[in-house]
Amino acid sequence: MPDTRPFDLAVVGAGIVGLACALAAARRGRRVVVLDRDAQANGASVRNFGFVTVTGQARGEMWDKARRSRAVWAEVAAEAGIPILHRGLLMTARRPQSLDVIDAFLATEMGEGCRRLTADETHARQPGLAGEPLLGALWSPHELRVESRQAIPRLAAWLAERHGVEFRRGVAALAVETGRVVTAAGDVRAEAIAVCPGDDLAALFPERIASFGVTRCKLQMLRLADPGFRLAAGVMSDLGLERYAGYGALPQAEPLRQRLRAEQPGQLANGVHLIVVQGADGALVVGDSHHYAPTPDPFGAQAVDQLILDEFAAVFGAVPPVLERWIGTYAAAADRTLLVDAPLPGVRLAMVTTGAGASTGFALGEQVVADLFDGAF
């Protein structure tokens, strides 16, 4: 006979934050069900780089959560058969002001384990980079990269097989009450409920989400053909030193920001910075841009793609053929990067409100589950 007991935890949303909540509860021996309106992973969690970024995250909570999440990814990947495709970060520098930011970063606690490379050391570590005007790079050993399109489904399958997490896909949550999720397929009862809506701002608790000023960010991504060399790590450019708060909040970043405004106003106006990672087939995932609206349009602009490819060319020289283009979206807020709210007793609303779900989701899931079951946060 079917088990009709209430679940210990019901999770609404099977993106990375929802899966992280399921993992944290399952590791405590809790009985977990995950509900998702889609038949398969289709949102921000599979439309990204799969790059678990520690270095450059905002100082404090984000950096701490990224370090914890990176450790969980390393554990889970080994157990779930998720390949880690490469490790580390190479942040290339083409301007003296960029080197000043790197040096300032290395002087903080966040620079532990990282170091600045000379131009020759950078070329030796990463074949395929363009020559002048490369001045050097920041090297970090902390990052890792998975292929999100495979990693998220494998993670869900492993949670079901290894931890007994039940998945109900194609089931939309219509309402959430204390102890109950209302769906068209019937009610789901649970002691605790974690609502992890990704960038769906309207379906559940829209007034609570709106009160935090959450909107949506649209980004453009590309996949390029195998360039004929392998990446030793994820690669970023000077633009990342301006955009990532772990660098950009440092006082030494302001001279670089002023220079970038003069030299690359198009990239800054469109929120373009460069991330390049590589798949097992050799193809490169390249991006991205950032445009904000409550409902971003679904169309990619060729001019924005060209700004991204121009930055790729500045770092690597030749640009391989474009194999694929797509649009990603995620939740965003001007004054916060993480959101945990308690709209009802026994219910938590959890969102990453910046483009760092893969980088911080596991630690956020642990926080939410501890809050629900221990009252620890």
C-alpha cells in the first residue's frame, strides 16, 4: 500500500536550491518530497556555466557560503558520478589597474591559496591566450566546473536512488499553507516546506517576494566550437574584476572602473563580463550579459553577443564558430544576494538573488533546513 504519512520536508522547486534543501534534509534522515511544475530541469540551474565560483564572491556571507558549497559539490560529484571537468580560475589582466586590484585582493583573507602570475607564467599555465597586452593573471585553485545540463539531472537521480527523495514532476504548487502544499494532483502534507521558486516571482508568495525588491535578470550565453586547446581552469577577464563584488568593492577597483568606462562603455552598459569554461567535448561555454526587468523579453541581441565575443577575442585571439546561443534568467535584487523568508510557520522561502546559485546553493540549503528543523538561524 502507498505510504500516506506526511513528509518531513516538502520542497517546491527542483532547481539547485531546491535540490540542496532536499540533500540537507535527507542527510539528516528526513523523508523528503520535491515538487516541480516542469517535466525536467529547465531553468537557471541548467542555463549557466556550471562554474562553482568562490574567488570574487562578495566578502562575508557569500564567500563563506561559496566555500561550503564548493566542498559539498566535491563530495556529491564523486558519489553521484558527476564529472568535474576542470578546476581553478584564471583571471587575466590586460591593464596595470587590474594588477593593482589583484594585489589588493591577495592582501585580504579571500586571497588565501591564490597568487598573482606573471605574463609568462600565465601563458605557460594556459595555452591559447592572446599575447599583448596580457600583463599577468590571478590564479585561484578553489573553483570547479561541472556541466549543468547533466549535473542537475544526475544530482536529482542520485538523491532519489541514494537518499530516497521522492520527485513529483509536472506538478505545479497552487498554494502553500503551514503543513500543506496544494497541487492540482492533490494535497501534499509535510512537517516543513521549503519554497525555492528560482526566478518565478508570481506563483507563490508574490507579495513577499515583491517586498524585497526582487526582479529578474536576463543573460545571453554562447557555445563555441572546440578551439584546439584545453582549458586548465575557468577563464575570466578584467571586466570580472569590476563586476564581482569580492574585487569590485575594494577601493583599488575604482581606477580600473574609470578606465573600463572610457575604453569599454558598451560592455559595461550591457553588464558584459567574460567567463569561459570548457565541456568534455572541447566546446566552450562563453558569456555573459545582464539586463534587468520584471519580465525580460526572450530575444537575444546580436550586438550584445558581439560585445561578449569581442572580449573573448581580446583574451584568446581567434574566435571559434558559434554552435549554440541561449537566454538565461535568474532572480536578482539590488540590496541582497540571498533571500530567506518565513511567510508562514514551518515554511521558508529561499532564493539566490544573484547569478550564484551553483556557487552558493548547497550552503543555502543547509541554512534553510537548519532553520526549519533546529531554529538555528
